[in-house]
Amino acid sequence: MTSRFYRNFWKYRKHQKAYGVLLMDAAHLSQTFYLVCTELGLGSFITAAINSTNIEQKLGLDGFIEGAIAICGCGKPIQKNVIDPGFRPYIPRETEL
């Protein structure tokens, strides 16, 4: 996902939440992406932990007018969740006062 910053900043000129609104828009799109993938029976992921500089270079973006916000992808889900550690209910210990 990329964003053309100027298209948002004209509306939120000199407002401290201008960039935050871009991130909320990306979050809404991400939620819709998850819902569509679930309906299609696909596994999906979305992350904002990206190296935006490298992505912007590959896409030919300058990073100032338009920049990378997040990456999303989907595919056939694995049949068995190999990283699921299992569930154990939380039972608090009794503590002495």
C-alpha cells in the first residue's frame, strides 16, 4: 500500500493528525482485505514493518509525494498451524497479603 501524501494533506492542512488519518485509512483497507481473503478461503497477512526506502526505490516513488505505508499478501493457507503453541487457561495463584 502506498499513499499520495499531498492528496490527504490538502484536506488536513497544518493539522497534527494528517499522517494518522493516512494510517487509519490503511487500517480500514487492511480490514477489508482480511475479510475478502477470509471469504475466498485464503490466508492473508498485512504488515507495516517494512523497509519503505527499498520499496519506494523499486516502485519508482520519491517517498515525499508518494510513499510506502504497508505490505499485504494472500495465498493458500497451510493445513496445520505449526506455530500454534496450544491453549492453557490462566489460573491465578493465590497470593498472600
